[in-house]
Amino acid sequence: MAAPSPGSTTAASVQPGPGPAGPDDHFPIVALLPPNADTRFGEMRPVARAIEESEFYAEEGMAEAAAGRRKNTSEDVVEASIVTDGEIAAEALELMGRDGKVRLGFKCECSLPFLVLQLKDIGRFCAVELTVESRAGAEYTIELSSRASVARIGREKASLPLMIRPGWNYCCVDVEDVVHMAFGAHLAFTTGVTVKSSCRVARIFFQDKRYEDRELPAFLRVVK
């Protein structure tokens, strides 16, 4: 039996809150998680796929333990679950699993340069993987990992440290700048975003520039 692959989603383009958009910025924010104010996590296919994937690996681990091939510990817990986080009073997806085994994946085609993630450190390593395409048509992979302490740059892949602190973190990644600095290329599109266990994730969206929290649509704000 093969493990399920990350699901895809239809991203939603939205306008920011108070404050005018630029003349060419018709859709300056593209939301992935959640795509809009009306969609709950349980209604999203990528979330369902993450839960299915965690159940597959959990069953696999229990079978190996029953056969005596491994001894499970608390570090081997594999789970993806929708929770209501008391600190932010909102839904979040908790991903638990050693070595990034449990993943929340989105396929997209977004040209906006900034990627924002609201992630909660739960005392274990986590990572975010991006797949991008350059204007020349080359494909690259960028992995941001809390396990990494130094940057490692290859011809087609860059591994960079993800600096997060205990509790909730607002992570804003300048994807355009990373692609240029790491590969000497110019960003055309981000084609995939994958969050790897273990952490909680509440929001994922792209934006054309850095916005203050109050400028964002209400469903994407940290402060409600």
C-alpha cells in the first residue's frame, strides 16, 4: 500500500483590509489556509489528505510494533488533527511525526513574492518546503527547517534555517529574494507549499508586499 500524496487546493485571491491597493494589484493576497473566511479546515481536501496520510503511517507503525520490528515511543506518535488553539482562538492543524513524516501540502501557481505562515512550535523540529519555477523555466526546491543551523545551497535545492521560537510565530518569507540569492534566478511562480511535522499551522497565504496585521482581511489576522 502506497502512502497518499499531498492534496491540491484552489487558492483564493482576496483584497487586503483598510488601505488602497496599488493600481496593478488587483489581487494582492492569495490565501491557501484557509482560502476564505467561510471555509473550515475540515472542508479542505489538503487537510483531509494530511489526516489520511497520518493514519496510514500510524497504522504502519503499529503493525511494525506488533511484529516486533520496532518499539514505539512518544517520539513516534504520528497524527494530524484539527484543533482549536486557545492562544489564537482559532482552528489550527497539528502535525505530529518524526522526520517530517506528516505533511500538509498545497499545489498552486502564485507569482506573489511574499509567503506568510503562522506556525506554532510544539517542541519538535518542523520544516516548510517550497517548489518554485523561474522565469527561465527552471525548477527549484527550497526547504526551511528548524533542524538546520546553516544554509546549504545546491544547483537545484537550497536548505535554509527556519528560526522559530516557542509558541506562535509569524513567518514572512521573501521567496523572490531567496530564489535570486540562492540560485541567481528570477521567480516566476511558487508551485507548491508543504508544511512538514511537527508543528501547528493556522494560516498560509501569499502577499504582494509586507502588510500590517490590521491591513489584512479579518480571517487572516493574528489579532481578531
